[in-house]
Amino acid sequence: MRQNTGMNLKNIKARSVGLSYRPDIDGLRAIAVLAVVIFHAFPSAFPGGFVGVDIFFVISGYLIGSILLLQLSEGRFSFRDFYARRIKRIFPALLLVLIASYVFGWFNLIDTEYKELGKHIAAGAGFVSNFALWNEAGYFDLSAETKPLLHLWSLAVEEQFYAFWPLMLWAFQRWRINSLFAIVCIGVASFVLNIAIAHSNATADFYSPFTRFWELMIGCGLAYRHIGKHSVSSEHADAFGWIGAILIGFSFMLFRGQQGYPGWAALLPTIGACLLIVAGPDGPINRRILKTRLLVWIGLISFPLYLWHWPLLAFARLQTGEIPAWPVRLLAVFASFILAWITYRLVELPIRFGKRNAWTIAMLVLAMSAIGLQGSNTYRRDGLDFRLSHMAAQFAGGQQSTGEGWRIHSCFLQTSDSIDMFVPSCTDSGTRPLVFLWGDSHSTELYPGLRNLQSQYDFRIAEYGAADCAPFFGTDARNERCAAIHQNLLAKIQKERPDLLMIGGNWGAGDAAKIGDTVAALRQAGITRLVIVGPTPLWNELLPKIYWLYWRKFHEILPERTFFGLNAGMAEIDQQMQAAAKRLGVPYISAYQALCNQAGCETRTGPGHGQILMTDHGHLSISGSIALMQTIGPGLLGNLSPVNIRRSGFKLHGSRSMP
């Protein structure tokens, strides 16, 4: 009975805009949302499920395009009515999810997490989540699994499209420009831009509305064709349905990652969705599968289901500090269906299909503005850390953000920086002995500690690092950009002739086998005084979050040394790098052994409560960098002092690992 009520309301909606209701399209919606939900909950089991978003774009372009084109052709289009319908369609469920996320975060997130959530709530309320996420993408960005509102990027793209598309279609009609011509031109331009930057700027290609509009334009083009009463024969409809289903099925099965996506690959699910819509409600796939009661029901609740599922999965990840066990993820999916049905029945339907009065619209807009402003306020006030106990807040917040004190954009290049942005001040002036710091962020994190040692030893520092660019040359480099940066730095190293070259990196499995090529290239270039600095400990979560997780589990302060939340794999990598250095005859400094012993790895420095050692999973805070260099510094710089400034007398003490 409830199923029929939902269907009847759908028919009322269709008639109100002059269209006939197609339950098979709701079935296609169900396929799309199920693909996304399964992909997010069990990515390894369904790695191509993310293309469900592309199917959504085509469906949206077709349905909204049909409404706009039909009403414009009949002379009864109203901007006020159109945007009122969009507000009543989108705002109720979205408001509920944003408010629920904010309330849950208040009691469960540390300040850094709550600050980010506040920003994403503000972006979600303003329908600019894609731009916020695009701007965040970088070396220090948090993992996607810890962003409860990550999925709102697609909703933002869609609403950005509808912010201008009705106005453009209205203008085309006034100026007597063929709408199909405009649809084709905009669609082609968007697709070409998508192809042009798919590999050179994958983040922009994924989040930019301009590289996604072509997917909505496919639906709009199809809407133009159907409004013009063009149809296909039953024979062709059957073939189109089967081909469309096969293309979507291939997308689900073949795609294994979102790198370089959408690109050319997105043609498979978008064309597949288009062909299934073309096949019509009586096509074999549409009639036998898409129009089944279960899929139609899921299609009806697809929007709130899409909104609810990801926050539940992300909050489960944040609560446990690790990827939840599969029963927890399955429970989160089940809960998202329950919440979606409740939202649809008790929130969406009464508001969406109720009387369209100005007060309803005004209240929805006011409520969305309020939650957006509250999110912005939470971000500006650094996550409202007064929510936590004094102890927990002290250890959860850290003393500074990752990268503070590194001279970012001048001596440590981010992935968005030009390869030649290093400035002359990266090398200290003068004639004192020179210590050259080279590598990625795990080399640059030593800079504050090395600078602090200048109060004890008389030497200069050269700091040159690049994000995600471990010190490898040529084909061993992480990518072409890193190879170019390091080739330029090799010339600088040759020119500077440092008294000591310190090599550091985010060492991983397989790097021990590649470091020999780096050492050989440096020796060939005449560099013999070098030392390899091994990896620092790595935590499974941000170290500030480890403090909070420990407090929540044991109601005690995290010990000064612990194995709780520690990634055990770094000990083995440290041993591999140490063995490789010994084999190459290169001095090796074990940062891991300097910070860890049989009782665990250090979590803070200094007396009393001290200062947190790391700002995130594995980057040292300023205080952590100073503490580490105080431990390993004497072995590096032991013969230097204010009264011993002989350049030729600079030597590394020993070639063994520092404990």
C-alpha cells in the first residue's frame, strides 16, 4: 500500500510538469545508487561501482531537461516554479543529513576533524563541495574515508549546472537559437576539456563542473529528441536496451580505480544509461528488470539513500580509527536504507508534494543558510575544541598544522607548485660547512630540528624538498615531475658541493632496492659525503586522533611510549633500508630506532604533558623534529662547534646506524 502511495505521488509529480512517469527510470536510479553504496561499503568487491554517479548525471539531465524543454516549448516555464521545485526536492533530505552529521560530530570528533566537517557542511549547504574538495586535494589531504560529506561533490556539480542551464535555454529560445545546437556545443566543449586534463590534472577533471557537464548534456540531448516525439522501433529499442545494459555491466566489472577518471572511460556508463532510457519502458531490460517493484522502490528513495550511506560509513571509520569490519559496514548500509525510507516518507513526500507556499520555500532556505553559517563558524573557530575535556583537547589538537615551519612553496614544493619555485634563501649564505637536506616531506620535516642545532653547531643549511617526491632519479622517481625536480637538484648539489648530503624520504616497500641507483648517481656526480635518514614511525590514524581513541577506549592518557595504533610495517622497512645502506657502504641514521624501543614509540616530547610528537600519521611536529635531531644530531655534527669552523674538517662520525 505504501509502495502504491509513493507511485501515485510520482504520477502526480509527473503530471504537474507535463510528463508521463517512467518507473523504469527509477529502476535505473536504483542500479546507480546500489552501485555507489556497494562500492563505498565494499570497494574491493565492487571496484567499478563509482560510475553510478555518472549514470545519475545522465538521468538528471534527461528528466530535468525534459521538464525545461517541454515547458519552454509550451510557453509555461517559470523560473520561480522551477527553483521552488528544486529547493523542495533537494533541501529537506540534505538538511536532515547535514544537521545529523553536525550533531554526531559534536560528541565524537576531535577538533581537527570537526573543523573539517564544519567546512564541508558549509560547502554542502552552499552547493560548492566539489570546489572545496578540489582545493583540499594535495599531499597533506586526509583520506576520503574520513570525510563524512565527501559524496556531496556530485550534488554540487548537478546544482551548479541547474543554476545556469534554465537561464541559457530561456535565452536560446528568446534569441531563436536551436537548443539542440547549444546542447551539442556545450557538451562537446565539456568533453574535450575532460579529455585534455584527465591525466595532467586528474583532480580538476574529477571535481570540476566544466568537465562533468557533458554527462548531463547527454541526458539533455536525449530529452530534446523525446520532446520532439522521436522514437525508435521496437527492434532497435530491444538492441539499445541490451547494449546499454552490457556497457554499464562492463563499467562495473572493468574499472578498478578513479585515477584519470572520467576521461574516455566515462563514455561507457553514460552511453549505457542513455541507451537504456532510449529503449523505453517496454524494452526487455527495462520491462523485466528495471520496472520490478523492488528496484522501483529503491529508485524512489535513491536520493536520501545516497545522502545517508556515506556519512554512516565514514563516521564508523572515524569512530574505530580503522576500516570497520564487514559486519559493521553491512549494518551501516542497512541503517542507510532505513533512514532513507523514513526520510522519504516523513520528510521528502510531505514537503515535496505538499502545497507550494512561499513560507515553505523561505523556511527551507533559511534553515539551509543557518546550518551553512554554523558550519563556517565551526571551521573558523578551529573545531570548537572546548567540546572535549581539557586533557583530551590538549593532546588531540597538536601544536601546529602539518608542514608548519617547512618553508612551503619556497623550499618545500607542493604538488601544485612549479618545479622551479625554489628561492635562493633555501641555501644559507656564507662559507661555513653546508648540510644539504634533500628528499620529500619526510626529509623536510627534519628542517626545524636541524635549524635548532645551529645554536650548538656552526653550519649552514640547504633545504630542498618536494611533496611526494622521494629522492630517486629517472624511471625510479615517483613520476615525471619528481624526476625533473630531482634532476635539477642534482645540478644544484654538484654546484654547492655540500659537506654533508642528508637523504630522507617516505620510504616504502621496494625502496631499499632502488636507493642504490640514487647513491650511484650521486657518487658519479662527485658526491661522497652523504647519509641516508630512515623512516619515522607511522600511525594508523592521525597521532592526535590516536590520543582521542585511546582516551575513549581506556579513559586514560596515551602513554609516552606505546604500540597502540602503531603501524607495525615501518620497523621492517627501516631494517630493509638499513641493510641496503650497509651494503652500499653509506652511513645510515635510523629515525625509527631513535624514537622507538621495546616499550613502543614516542608520542610526545618534554616534561609533564609535553608536546605532541607528530601532527598527523607520520610527520613530525616542530617539537618532534627538534627532539629527534637532538638525539641523532651529535652523530652527524659532533665535530662542529662555534670555535671549529674548518670546512675541510667536517666529517660524519661513524657509518653505523644511530640507535
